[in-house]
Amino acid sequence: MLKSSDTAKFNRLVCKGFFKRTVQNKRVYTCVSGTGGCPMTKEQRNRCQYCRFQKCLNQGMVLEGIIVLDISWANNQSK
């Protein structure tokens, strides 16, 4: 059984991965309910990616903190 501190750390890692993929892939989401206030529980978080991304921003994550690598450039350099 996870302690609350372990659970919080796991939740941050899950949010971090979602946030990073969203920024790197330049994804743009729209709210499924149209209100921008969907509940973000463990069970509901995948229903509205817009509200999930907004929650990451509200928690202090910043777009500038994500490094986007151009993989095609790196592949050409190794030839």
C-alpha cells in the first residue's frame, strides 16, 4: 500500500508525462463539457484533456520548462 507521500509523487510523475507529451507534440485540446471546469479525479482525468492540461498549468508547470528535441536533425547528424 502506498503512503500519501508516495501517491503524491506518483501523481506528479503522471502529470509530468502528460504535460511533456502535450507540449512536445504541440497538442491543442478543447473542453468536452465546454465549461473548462471538468472534475479531475483519478477516474475522470482522461475524459477531458483540456481541463487536465489547465490543471497542470495552474499547479505551476511552465511551457518553457519542456525541451523539444528535433529527432530528424539528430538522426541526420549521426550519418
